[in-house]
Amino acid sequence: MKTVQISLNSIGKVKSFVNAITQFDFDFDLISGRYVIDAKSIMGIFSLDLSKPIELAIHTETGLDEIMEVLKPYIIDEAK
């Protein structure tokens, strides 16, 4: 598993983010405080405070280079 900090501070960014990650068969979770939601759920994402950075957990060890390339527009700071 890999985690990164991302920013989804507009409706357009949320839509393009969900479209980008749904091409992968892996699980993605967004973690904001004590809330963990499925990152492929637009409704779930809108239940979070999008004014702050959100932690994205990527549940795979394979294909990370490709995933990170797709996520570049949203990444704020790489962690772990």
C-alpha cells in the first residue's frame, strides 16, 4: 500500500480524479480524519471537507508508476 496527499478542491477535479482512477482494478481509499471512503465514489468524496488535503491510500504494489503518473495533477505531497 502507498499513501499520498492529494487536493480535490473543485467539482471538476473530483470528476476527473474519479474518472482517472476507475480505469484501475485496485482499491483506493480517501482518508480524512476519522473518515475512510471509497475513492471511486463521487458521492463519498463530496461528503468530505475538500478545502483541505486528503490522504489517498492505494492498495496495490504493482503498477504504481502508472498510477502515480495518472495522479500527478492531484498530488500535493508524496508520503510513505
